[in-house]
Amino acid sequence: VLGCAKVMGYAGMISSISAFCIAVAGGLYPILAPWIGAVGAFVTGSGTSSGMLFGPIQSQAATALGVSDYWMVALNALGVAAGKMISPQTLAIGLAAVLVRGKDAELLGAVLPYAAGMLVLMSAIAMLGRSLCAGTLGTSLSAGIRGHSLNVVCSRVSPMTSRLKASPMTRPLACDF
């Protein structure tokens, strides 16, 4: 899988896949990011391999959308958790550990609703995060951290990046979504 990821990068396939995903989903692409990570984990059975395979696609898609590539790649990694739950390799290992045979489909049926629910929740988190720091809403939010009030304003810094800035009354916040 790692070799395949490298060949895809050198051949320009990652750019093509990223461009296709953006053309199809447009600004709603962040909703798909966790699902792509889940597919990678389901197919490869590994979070690392999913990251190597689809991480560059997520990063390029983020750049094209003008959102943080860290945020988009993190969404890929978030989706890995759901994909790993339903991965055939994980199911087989789990059943083998408890000496059960022939119950793979039954276990998949029991776990699938949880994985799908997690992915829907992850997609909602993805859009919320994109809205907060992509400059689309220009929102400001207040968060209480250990009794201290921290006022944070999201603003667009350049067409390709966004940054979370602290208001002058607070200390700088090290956060880049």
C-alpha cells in the first residue's frame, strides 16, 4: 500500500483524484473527508496506510478549498477510527481472539451502525470546523478555559490559508484549524 501511495504521487494520480473530488463535492468536500479516511482504513486495515494513501489527496483538496491542510488531514485520520471498526482484518482478528468462527457477517452487522453514526457525526464536525475558520461566517466565539474567558475571532488571512487569532485582550492562542 505504501508503495502504491508513492507511485500514485509520482504519477500525478493524487492531483487528479483530488481535482475530481473537489469538482464533484465542491465546498461540501469536508463532509467527505472522514468517509475517505474510513474507506482507506477499511480497504487497507491500517490507519497508517490510509494516511499514506489518502493524506496527500486530503492536503491538496484543502489547499484548493482554502482551508487548513492540517484540519483536512486530521479529518481523514478521524475517519480511520470508523473504518478500522468495520475492516475485515479487524473483524477477523477480534473473532479469532475469542475463538469464534463464521460470525464475521453478524459482527459486521452489529458494528456497522456505530461506524456509520460516527461518520455522520464526524462529517458534522468537519463542516463546523470549516465554517469556524474558513472565513465563511466571520464568527467570533467565546470559550471558558479553566475559569478564564478567552475571546477568539476567526478571520481570513489570505486566499489560501486561515488562522485563528486571539483578541488583543487575551494571550495568543496556538491553534490552526
